Amino acid sequence: MSMPITITDDMKQKAQAEFAMMLEELKMSDGKINYSKSFKYKDASAVLWLTPEAYNKTVALVTAFSDEVAWHGIAARYGKGEFIIEDIMVYPQEVTGSTVNTDQDGYTKWLYEFDDDLFNRIRMQGHSHVNMGVSPSGVDSGHREKILNQLDGDMFYIFMVWNKRLETHTLIYDMARNVLYDDDDVDVKIVGDDSMDVFLADAKEKVQKKKAASYKGKVKKAKAEIPETQSSLWDQLYGHGYGYPYDI
């Protein structure tokens, strides 16, 4: 569920009132006060578009490397609650099967190669998890906090984790709307992929799953084909499961 990034005056007032009420009835067993308050938005959602070039490059990186790999994305707003990753770029880094560490000297030189316009549109960081799920690690969370602290009030930033099963974890920090879109709130789409949706919809109409034959139906059919004079014998021998039809 999406949630606010910065606390508003209204949120402060609600938290203060709730905390004060809690203090009125508080009994401390260890001399400590523990208080937690979370804020969430009910209906905020976002769409993240990838150009075919950005998507194809991402899939190529994730599937071709046996170690983790990281990249930046050139991104922009695409509408209200919509964003687009136009292209991705790999920066200098040192990797293992489970870590990515930026080559800081090489990374700084790499950034200086871009003009101001392109530099200001680097608004996405992605990396792969090789043989794991896409849940962020503690290192991932710490990295996000560092970048978040550098964002101004009108900026946004996108974080993605991919794995070789092409599963994704996505977070979008939208400072302008004070919304953190968290994974399930983000619909990831590929620009121009409508034709594939039409193709799959048509294919699903033509491809039908074969239904398994019912054993019970076969038994009824077999019994129906037995002459009436033999029906009682069928019932005695086969109509009672594993039990005996008569006393021994």
C-alpha cells in the first residue's frame, strides 16, 4: 500500500493526539515508552512504463550475467502518477554473486561525462538478484535512504530489483505528490505492448485446457451397457466399493 514520504501538519496533529491519549493510560513495566504510528494512502497507484529499448537491455543484463549487476535509468514523468524509463546505462562497479559495490572513482568520472540535462534525468537505480527473490536487502534499504535524503521537493526516484525469473520489486518516491508507491501499487508496462495484449487475448480464446475424464461417468456408462438381467450382479460385485455385498 502506498504511503506518505514526509509527515504533514495534519499527520503531526493526529499522532500527537494519539500519543497524548496513550500516555494517559500508560503503565511501564521496564521504564520505557514504545510508540509506533504508520500512515498509508488507500487509493494511490502508479504506472511505470519502460520503452522497448530499456526493457530489452534490462532483460539482457539480468539474464546474461551470472553475478549481480546494477544500472541507472533515464526517467521522466509520463503523466499524473505515471513515469517512464526511457533508457538504462551500466555504471562502473565491482560485483559478486550477491553484492554490487560502486567503483567510486570510476563512477564519478562516468557521471562527469554527461551534460546537465541528461545528468538531471538519471532518476532510476536498478540491480539484479541472481538466484534469490526480489525482496530488498538491508544494504538496498540503506542505499535508498541515502538517495531519498538528496531529493528535493519536486523530484522523484525509482528503484527496481529484478531476478532471472524476471520477477520485479519496484518502489517510486514521488516527492512532488508526497507519495511512496510500494510494489503492489505500481503497474509495470512496456510502451507499445498493446499488440501483445491483443495477441494473447486472441490466443486464450483458441487454446482450451482439456478436461480430465470423470471415472464416475465411465462407471455409469459401463453399467448402462450391461443387460438388465445382469444389473443385480453388477450391484453386488461392484456397487459397494471395497465392502462385501453379503455376509460370509
